[in-house]
Amino acid sequence: MYLVLIFSLQFYFLARVFKKNKLKTILTVIGLYFACSIFFGFILVILFFTKMIDIGVDLSQNPTPETMNIYSEAMLEYMTHSKIPVILEVLTFILIGIVYYSYLKRKWAFEVVEKEIIKQQEFLKKEEQTVFQKPKLDVYLHFHSVNEKNIHLVQPLAKVIWDECYKDILDRDQINYMIDMMYNSNKINEGIANGETWEILKIDNVPSGYLHYTYNKEDNAVYLYKIYLKSTNQTKGIGQMMMNRVLDFAQKNHAKFIQLTVNKNNQKAIRFYEKNGFRNVESKVFEIGNGYVMDDYIYKKTL
């Protein structure tokens, strides 16, 4: 009966680790123990009566109460002086304490992994539905590729948006410097010539935002350089539509991830990116000349 106690403790802690019903597990194991005992006892009786194990008594006689007592005493005597009980205890421990324990542990571990996979899939499905939901808009929207006819609209639009976005983050001189550096026509044309995408978003035919992104074949990734929208339109779901446009572009190119940078103090933008499944992967300071730096986080979304 020592094995019953050992099994009870062994499977109690196993059930506790995997948060299973401990009493049910212990009772099942005790039942298995007695089932093994009955099975091995039945096998021994067959071996005794077929004389495969000789206990020194002729078992071929017709059974009577007297002969059955003799048989029982002979069996008990043989069992007492043989190593069979020890062998049976070892076999029982191997079957239950090792084989069944390993089976149960593996089964429950797979259940835990399966639940985590299902949970993760449900989370990703919910996240994907959130990201790609199409906002209902009561305005006319249209993206225009930047070209010679409309390139002059980009810098004035950027100046308006940057004044709204960075007035409490960057000083005026740095804003002006960065606008001149990043949004001059030569810089934009150079990017377009290198395969980068520049787009102006018009809302009811009024320039209200812009996108700048590109697909890099070497990294198999999309780099989102700029996604800006006038503050008056940011609560209408238009910003989400702009992000969806970039996500669609990335999926069509089978990109592995999308990467962007964001100013560490731009909390509104950070919340928007994290809502869309981007995660902070690095903190970096970029020198941009004239003594100025961009103190940014690098955000990444794996596709």
C-alpha cells in the first residue's frame, strides 16, 4: 500500500501544476492501482494452475474446500518466499508512476499549449478585425500621387500639420529646419525617383494629410516614413483609413513587417500605432544636422 501513498502524492502535485481536479486524479490513480493488482493476481492464478510456475502442489485434482485451502496456503507460501511481489510492485510503479504519469503530463501540457494557440489566434483575429475595419465616412476622400502638378502642396500642408503636432514637443526653429530639410521639392522628387510613394490625401477636395512609405525588397519590409493628418480630421476614422492603406500595400507585397519611427513625446501617435499592432523595438537618437537631433522610438508590426 506504500505505492498508493506515493502515487497519491505524485499525481496530486501533477494535477496541481496543471490546475486539474486533484481528488478526481488521485481516485483514478488508486483505481488503476487496484486494477493492476487484480490483473496481475489473475495472471498468477493462471500460471499456477497451468503449472508454468511450480508451487509444489498438484492442482489437477477436483477442487474441494480442503484442497482449495491447501492450494491457497501453497500459493501464499510461494509468494512469501519468492520475489514475485517485488517484481509486481516494480511493474505497477513503471506502468502507473512512469508510463501513465508521462502520458498524463504530456496530454495536459498539449492542452495548455493548444489553449494558448487558440487564445493567440483569437487575439490576432480580433486585432486584425480592429485594424482593418473600414470607418464610415460622410466626406469624399481621395489619394493623389505626388507629381509635378501637386508637389507644391506638400510643404505648406506639412507646415500646418507640424505646427499642430509638434508645437509642444519641438521648438519653432527646429520645426522650420526639419520642414525645409525633409519637404523641399528636390528631396521629395529624389525619393519618388528611388521608388518611394508620396501621396496627398484630399478631403472634399481639400489637402488634409499625406503619406510617405516604401517597400524594401532586401528586407522584405515596408517602411512608413510619414503619416500625417490635420488635427480637425483625426477623430473621424480617417487616420485609420490611411494606416489601412499602408497595411494593404504591405500585404500586397507580402512584406514581413512594417517599420516606422515616432517622437518619444508624441503620445497621441504612439497610442495610435500600438492600437494598430505596432510594438516598440528600439530607442534611437538621430543627428539631423545644425545641432538638432530626432529622439525617437522605432516601432514595428510583424505581418
